Amino acid sequence: MKEIYGWDKRKAQINLAKHKVSFEEGETIFDDPFLITYHDELHSEKEERLISIGISKNQRILLVVHVEKQETADFILVRIISCRKATPSERKLYEESK
């Protein structure tokens, strides 16, 4: 099944200014074979949010918050909500999962 990535342009600009990470770079972690993804229980009241941690094309370990919605039988829309560099504890979680 193919994944299509999208996001709100204004939110992406705010995220870039705040975290110095673009959503375009964040999208690249989904190519990481060691990507870890888990449910974001604290922020899933209105929609089921997921947290993924992986290495970007720029070799940075990033954390991406996103939602997934199956649009058709052929593809899933992955909407990125936020993206930032992983904290030391998140980096450790990623490294230990390899």
C-alpha cells in the first residue's frame, strides 16, 4: 500500500521556526528501516495520533507526530502534525530498538 504525505502549510512554517526542522525532512524518516512507531495516548482524544522516531535524510534522529487515514484501498494519507529533533531519552529508545 502506498503512503501519501501531507500537512498544513501554516503549521509547517510554525514548526520550522520553532524546532528548526521542516516537515519535508520529517517525511524522510518513514524510509528508515529501523523506524519505530507507537500510539500517542496523551493526544488522541479527537483523532488517533501516532509518534514515529527515525533517522532523516540529513542523518538526524527525529520525532514526528502524525495521523494516518486510509483514503482508498491503494493508499494511506499520512498527515504530519509536528516534527522535531528527538530528546536524549527518545534517541535512546530508538537506538535500543535496533
